[in-house]
Amino acid sequence: MQTIALLTDSFRMMVARRMFWVTLGINVLVVLVYGSIGTNDEGLTMLFGLFDIGIPMFANDSPVYDSLMQGIFSGMLVPVWLAWIATILALISTTSVFPDFQEEGAIDVVLSKPISRWKIFFVKYLGSLVFVLLQVAIFCIGVFLVVGMRVGDWNWTILAGIPIVLLFYSYLYSFNTLIGVFTRSSIAALLFTILFWFMLFLVNSAENTLNVFRSQSEISVQQFDQRIAAAETRLERTERPQSLLELGTTSFNDPESLRRRIDSLQEQRASEQKTYEAFSRWHGAIRTSLAVLPKTRETIGLLDRWVRSDLPYTLTEIFEGDAQREFDGVAPSTPGPVTSQIEEDALDLDETEEPISRMEQLESNDQLHREVTDRVQEDYDNRSPWFVIGTSLGFEAVILLIGGWIFVRRDY
């Protein structure tokens, strides 16, 4: 009964605050705007058919429209709205819970009752999370209903956004609670939490950037391996042709030029290998440091991973035009990975041949960008959800134990 009474008191306190209703109203507005994205015979519509956008591939509840709607939720609304804007509003609303509770007169009434201080601490903490739970639940249930009615796909995975966002927020709020208990200042708790959040953002961004550079170097090393193998094969055919056809096609090759070409490629390959190893070491160091920190980005990314796995198109494929090309019956511009598309003759270019055109260079760069993106995304997708959530909750538990110990030992 004491626990229920404390939770009820926390709930009433949250509901009584104006920010609760402001955030709730914005959540409902965002869901309504999201739900206003419709489709007709000509393509997309906005504001419940008030504006026709067109784009025929979205017409008549097509699979691309289904992918767009769910992709917007998991790839844009959750990372941007729930994980940034709504989180800041929630922190502003809940950051004063413990500082205000520790003021003289507020805590004396509770401590006068036969209840453990540890229970008071954790019930207050959980009661504060009710704010986020209610806001996220209303938002995700609204999106679930919109997707179900709009595209006929009652995707229950959408509701996984409720625990995912709640976990994400709890990582930050545990730190906010520690600072609030220690300083008894709402402003200090909010400022230090934002600084902590920014530090996590920098570490995650550094890990992602190094992962991109590492993948680019890995692809480059593989390309050099293919070039060297192709040049060595051509040299062998030039020196020891196995048929009249090979003799005719290789008779104009200069063995010495090919050997110089192989030596040059091996030197470039060795240099690129060192770059790859350097990026791998730095990436490994940053990733190791992340093992003991809450993984805010990866936790939020779990929802997009789960939703994306059930869709025919990803949001990236829609925005980059892959879905449009398939709708038009046009073959993709990048039929396969960079490392599998290099032809032997193209790899063995010497200095006398014409350089590739600007258009070919742009296509090559675009192809490289896509393969790097795919490899980085595959790396994140292969990371265990249990490890991502488990290690983050371990950090949260340590922070809460420290905060609870301060709360329990303090003389009020």
C-alpha cells in the first residue's frame, strides 16, 4: 500500500504539471500530422487529402507506401521526436522531482512513516518514469492505429517503441537523479544531464565515423587485392600463354610494365593496409569505451532494426531512388558490391590509358558510399540486443546505487 501511495503521489504530481499536458498535446498533434499522410490513385496526399503530392509508386496503398509510413516512424519520428525533442521536454518536467522532494517539509512527512529510504528512492524514481511511459505509450499506440488503418498492417513491433524509448530515457534520468540527489539543484541536474548526453553523443558519433573510415579502408584493401591478382594473372598469361587465343590477346603486353604495375599496387596496398589497421585500432578503442557506457544510439536503433526487417523497402532505398527504379522497371544503378564489380581488364589499366569519365567517377563514388553504408549498418544490426540493453542497464544500476546510497545516508 505504501508503494502504491508513493506511485500515486508521483503520478498526480506529474499530471498536475503544465508541461505534461503540453507534451501530450504535441504528441497528439505529431500523430495527427503523421496520420494525415495518405494515398490515392495518383500517389501521396497530405493533411487528409487536402494536398496532392503525387509520386505514382505510392499510389493505392502500395508496398512502398507501407514501407514509407513505418520507416518514417522508426527512422525519423522515434530518433528525432521521441529521442530528442520529447526527451528534453521530459527532462525539464522530471528533473526537479528529487531536488524538490529533499526540501525541508516535503521529505519530513514521508520519512516520518515506517518505510525504507531505499524504497522511497526507487519508488520516486519509477514514479518519475511514469511521465515518459504515458507520453510514449500514447504516441506509439497512436502510430500503431494509424499504420493499421492506413495500410492494413497491424504491426505489433511498433509497440516495442514503448519499452525501447523508456529504456533510453531511463539511462539519462538515472544520471539526472544522481546529480539531483547530490546537489539538490534542479538546474544543476538538468545542465549536467545535458552535458552527459552530449558526451554520449560525441562518443557514439566518433565510433560511427571511425566505423565508416574503417569500412572504406577495408574495401580499398580488397580492391587492391583484386587489382594485384588480376595483374599477376595477366603477367602469367603474357609470359606463359596457354592457348593461341591467349597468345594473341597478350602479345602486346609488356612484362616489365606489368611487373612495375604489380610493385606499385603492392606498395599502395601496404599503405592502405596500415591505414585500415590504424582505423581498426581506434574504432576498437572507442567501441571498448562504449561497453561501459549507456548505448543511447544503439538502443533507439533496435526499433528501426526490428521494424525494417519486416518491410520490403528501407527508408534509405526509398529516398535514394531504388524503390522508384524498381517501380519504373529500371535495373538498379549499382548491381552489386564495389569489390565484386571490378573487371580484370579495368583493373589492369596502365598510365597510358584514358582516365575514367566524371560520370563514371561519380557512379563509382556512389557505389562505394552505398557499400560502406551497408557494411556499417550490417555491423550495427549484428550487435546483440541483449548486450546493448544489458550493459546499458548495468551502467544505470551502478548510477542508481550511488544516488540511492547518497539519499539514504544523508541527514535531512
